[in-house]
Amino acid sequence: MRHFSLVFAGLLLAGCVSSNFSRSSTPELYSALDTQRDGYTASLSSSSSFEIVSTHTDGTRLCRVVNIDQPDRFVTESFCKVRGGEWR
């Protein structure tokens, strides 16, 4: 079980590092991260959509898990920020 946790944490970190989403390229996603509740769904384009799955905090960082459905792939991304900071 411990090995599974390490692998999962590594994949989660890799997903955060390799994210190709930004506030300028996907403003509707970042606006939703700022204002919408878990379960919110919306379109990113005519062929892509996203759903905010869950929100978690460790007291310092706020993190949100988002499913993103694109024509050629389905990804789950974690976006995190500190108070007053930007989603990363």
C-alpha cells in the first residue's frame, strides 16, 4: 500500500508540473477555480469540457481536482494555490 501511495503522489506531482493550462489560454477554467463549487462543469471550447471534482486544503494551500475532457485525451489535473497566489 505504501508503494501505491508513492506512485500516486508522483503521478499527481507530474500532472501539476506538466500542466499546459494557464489563465490566459483557459480563462473560463481559472475563473471557475476562483468562484465555482465542486461539481461545476463547463466548456473550454466546442470540443473540450471540464468538471471541478473536489477541493482540499492543508491549512496553507488550497487545491482543486479537475477532470478535463478533450477530443484526444482525458486528464485529471490538480490546481493549487496559497492565499493571494495564483493557481499552479
